[in-house]
Amino acid sequence: MLVEILWWLVPSVAVAVAAMVWVGWLGREGRGEVDRDVALTRLTKALEREYATPGRPDVRVRDRSTGIAVRPTRESSAVDGSTRPSR
């Protein structure tokens, strides 16, 4: 009985092994190989790029929003030059 149950696994194991061999064959060395000097040039250009993309502000300079709205205090209105409300 146990052997009959195990025979049901044979097709799935065969398909899995065939898929592994196929992927191993496709990923073998030598397909689409890039020249070492070309790869080094591409890497150098990528590392020399600026961090911020053109048209967008630099992330390091931008204020980070916390998602909480904060109203200015009454004391800060006196700093702006406006008169303080009398109590």
C-alpha cells in the first residue's frame, strides 16, 4: 500500500528534476557575457552619478513629514512682528 502511494510522487519528482536541469542549462556560464572593461566602465559611470535625480529635491535636505499637523503657537506670532493679543 505504501509503495503504491509513493508511485504517485514519481511524476512530480521527475518534472521537478527536469525543471532543475533545464534552468541549470539556461543559466550556464558563457551566455550573454559582457566584456570586463565594458562592465567596469558601466560600474564607474553608475557610481559617479548624483544621488538626487534631476527635477526632484535632494532627499537629505527635504524636511521629513510626520503626518501630524502642528499649529503655530501664539508666542511665534509675536516673533513674526504681529502684535500679541491682550489677555
